[in-house]
Amino acid sequence: MIVTGKFSADQNFITVFSNDTIYDLARNSKDWNFVHVPGWAGNNTWIDIAAYHKYEAECTETGTFELNDNGWERIR
């Protein structure tokens, strides 16, 4: 699947915001997961639409990523 959206990154994860879905991409293993918003994030935190838009607005970069069973790759 191809995902395009605003993203933030730290040394361990890239977090992509796209179409009311948050994708977490692990930088050290190429594992990835997602949560549809509203929904429960991996740290057992409820994320609603307002929080999603707040976090998305804090992002300064946009990227395109390919996600599949073998991992993920940034393609743009």
C-alpha cells in the first residue's frame, strides 16, 4: 500500500498522518503498524479527530511511503 501524508520523525520512529490514520514506522526494524482515528494508539491512549489534527498540524514535512508485509520504504 502507498501512504502519503505529513510526518514527524525521531531516532526510533517515523509517524505518518494520512486520511485519519496514524502509521508508526520503526526505523531500526522496518516494522510498521497503524491506528484508524478515532481509536486506541499503541500506548493505550485514545486518539480522537481533534488530537489527530493537532499532531498532524505540528508536522513540517510530507512524504510518501510504501508499506507491505516485508516492511516499509520511503519513496518520495
